[in-house]
Amino acid sequence: MSVQIWTYILVGITFALYIGIAIWSRANSTKEFYVAGGGVSPLANGMATAADWMSAASFISMAGIIAFDGYDGAVYLMGWTGGYVLLALLLAPYLRKFGKFTVPDFIGDRYYSKTARSVAVFCALLVSFTYVAGQMRGVGIVFSRFLEVDINTGVLIGMIIVLFYAVLGGMKGITYTQVAQYCVLIFAFMVPAIFISIQMTGNPIPQLGFGDTVADGSGIYLLDKLDGLSTELGFSSYTDGSKSKLDVFTITLALMVGTAGLPHVIVRFFTVKRVKDARKSAGYALLLIAILYTTAPAVAVFAKTNLIESVQNKEYKDLPKWFKNWEDTELLGWVDKNGDGRVQYTKGHAVVGNKNKPIFEVDQRGTYGERMIINMNNANENELFVDRDIMVLANPEIANLPNWVIALVAAGGLAAALSTAAGLLLVISSSVSHDLIKKIIKPTISEKGELIAARISAIAAVCVAGYFGINPPGFVAAVVALAFGLAAASFFPAIVLGIFYKRMNKEGAIAGMVIGIICMLLYMIKYKLGWFDEVLPPSDQWWFGISPEGFGAVAMVINFTVSLVVCKFTAAPPKDVQEIVENIRIPSGASEATH
């Protein structure tokens, strides 16, 4: 059977499973809608947390970044993995002890202020919408290749699916759907990785295979081979880094502390019965996440090596079928700049401009049949354009694996994107219905009215998320990294100080969150959208050499500083609030805690 038929079968089966689970576990109360009734087992919650955490950025984009950036791409691996450890050990048990549904709920009650709650709602919406844009973009990329529709249509299909089970089931439906999605995505990620590891090195364990010798009997290590291929083409050695140590440090730190402030991950720890169960589910999730994260560098090495060997200096007419398939998606392209009819993949940009706009002349062909690239202003001699988000999805095709494996990867990519998108949409809807409407605008609203408001909010959120999926500010992982920076700049200091410093007051927390989020937003707008170039230095001159993805760490430090300074010169919080903080940190009978 063809790849498309296999894709229809596997994606159809998984979608039917997700929708069936949503119908079976639909929410009938606000507690079920927000926290799945608080009765999820630690293992199920661990699997759901892992699926929620491993988004399209983890499944689709992270290995692509590592494939193209080599050593520099490891910052995402370190930051996201380390961040989850930080969240599991430092924050999750204490937040679960506090017992609130959402992060804005915690901040509103801990800082005894509607203003603090409102600021937290704004930050939660900003972080979640930025994050969900990357997920919807990932859905569009998968559909555009494997169901042969354009990316925008793919985003619309994903919107409809997510809308169905997120609105109907709430957190209860999402939790059990995410358990199924974890199984799908991890199987889909590991099967081709194992196949290709055996194919390239003879080692069935990908984590060991990419550090092993190649299977051609030459005795050359795979990483040495890729280093040689990279330097021959004019790139730096794959295992060498080009980022400054300061930028690597700030990106890693921003991703770590951003993880610990992500509202859609934090809320997962409210779905279990006890504090002890929150710790258990965090441990399970870490082990389940490690399976994919330790495999991603291997997938990156396999994909980059196969890509170079299958296209470099080959005549266009002799290129494999996978190249033409991905060329139709406009996520891969070649233009013959030197007129020799061969693909020359070298260092530099084949395309310069906004890659979110069409880059190919659909109705024109070059001398050798290639689709004409139109955004070539100031581009160098590199003839190959590759969107890094396609590397994991195209990897099985490049390696000539069976069609069912190729389709399985498509189903896994959709599972990763949809699982996280659903969790984010729930955060958005609960922030609006519970924290904004119930707690601030209309405290007298009935539970039924609040549930209706939550579902209407989810519908509106899906529409906005779809728009950003169609018009994203960059490739998937870059968008997601910015969301982590926003979370680091806003939530992390307020949560940490709220738990561990009982003198922290509302004035300090509000000032810190507002200043932190403004700093991060201005830096993003300046260096991602190019605004303010007339009054500030050009966009390629980062402050202190820190990229936008790493500036969240700087904004976090500013947040901490402002919070503590303002706190020092304003009144201490009420005694009852300080007692609550003391109880969170050192709860009596912690081992028996049930709330």
C-alpha cells in the first residue's frame, strides 16, 4: 500500500481512538473539566504529563535543530530536560499542596490580589498562545506532506480534532487521550530510529548507535563521518559549537526555568489525589520523557548523514522520490545556480526572506525541472533549501523504510502536537472562565455557567491558535522556545518566591511580573519582528550576544530583582497568608497529606 493509504489508516485509527476516549470521559463538572476530578493514578498522570510535555517541538523540531546546528542544538536538549527535573523537584509537590486549579489561581490567592490574578491571566494567555502556535504549525506540516493538502488546510483539520475532545472532555478527556497519545508518539519515534540505527551501524539501540562505527566495514565512527561530510561542504564540524558560552548558558537557563513556569504542565499535578502521587507521577513522566530525549540526538545524526549522502552533487533528475514529495510541500527546494544540473548543498542560505510566505514559483520550472525559488535576494551559492522541521518526518523516507513506518511517524507527529495543543487550550479556557470570569468579573456565576464559559473560551482559543498556526513567527521549536522565555520572565520568580519566601508581597510580585514580561516582549518584538530598528541598533546585534531564545533568563533575573526590591520597601503580607506559605513548605503530616 502507498504511504498516503497507510497514513489514512493509521491517522484514522488514532483519531477515532482519541475521539472515542473524549466521548467516554467527557467532563460533567468544573472539577472534571479543570483537573479531571483529581483522581488520576500516578502512572496515567505520568504518561499524560509526558505527552503534554513532548510537543511538536520535541517530536518534530528538536532533532531537526540538532541536525542542522549540531553541538549548538544541544541547548534545547539540556534546557528542556533539566527544566522538567527542576519542575518535578522544586515546584510540583508544593503547588499540589496548595491545591488550586491553575497558576493564576495560585498567584491570585498567594498574593491576595485581583490585580496579581489579572496579570497572571494575561501572562498565561500570552505564554499559551505563543506555545500553541508552534503545535498547530506542526500539525499543518504533517498534514501537508502525508495527506497531500496545503499547510493551512492541515492546521484547520487539526483545529477541528482538538476542538472536539478538548471542549467535550476538558482535563478528564484530555488526560486519558494523552495516555493514548504518549503510546502512539513514543512508538512512532522509536521504531524508525531503531530501524535506521541497525541500517547505518548494525546497533539496534539508537542511543548507542550514533556513537558507534558505520556498518560498511570501514571502521569509521558515524559522528566522525558526519564531521567529515560537514567540513567538506564548508560547514563547521558537526560536533563543534559556534554559539558563545553566554548565549548557550542563557538559552539553557531560560528553557529550564521556563519549563518550571509553564502553566499547562504545572496543572497536571493537580489531577492526582495526593502530594505523594504528584511526586510519583513526576518521576514516571521523567523516565518516559527520557526515552525520546535520549534518542533525539541519534535521530538528528542519522537524518543529517542520510540527507547529505542522498542529495549532494546528485543530478536533479536522479534524485529519490522523497525529494520530489517534500518539494511539493514547499518545505524543501532546489534551484540550479551554477547551471550544472546537480544539487550543491553548501554553507549559507539558498533563500533569504520570510519563509512563511510562498518561496516557489508554482507555475514555472527551471532548466532541469526544478521549481523556481523566488526569494533569493542576497542568497549565496547554496542551492538547497531545507526547512529543519521536516527532518524527523522525512527521515524514514530518506532511509527508504517501509511505507507503514513512514505513516506511523506522521501519526506520532500529530499525537505530539495535538496532545500539547489540547493541554494549552485547557489552560487558556480555564484562565478565562475560572480566573477571569469566576474570580474577578462575575463571582456569582453558577458551576454550569462556568463550564459553558470554559467551553466557549476553548472554542475561541482554538480559532486564535489556528490563526497563529497559519501565520507563525518562525519554525516550530523557535516559537516554542519563545514561549519558555515568556514563562521564565513572568511566572517562575512569582511561583518560587511565593513558595519559599513568605515575606514576598503582592506589590513585589506584580511589579516583577509586569517588568519581566515587558522586557521579554520588547526583546522579542525587536529581534523577531524587526520593530524599533530606526531607534535601536540593527536586529542582528543582540544585547551582550544573547539571542531572543535566551533573553528569558535575563528577564527572569530582572523580575527577581524588581520583586525583591519592591517587596523590601512595602508592607509584609497578612499573617494568614504567611501561615499558608509556611504550611505549603513544611506541611504537618506531609506523608499523609491528601489535599
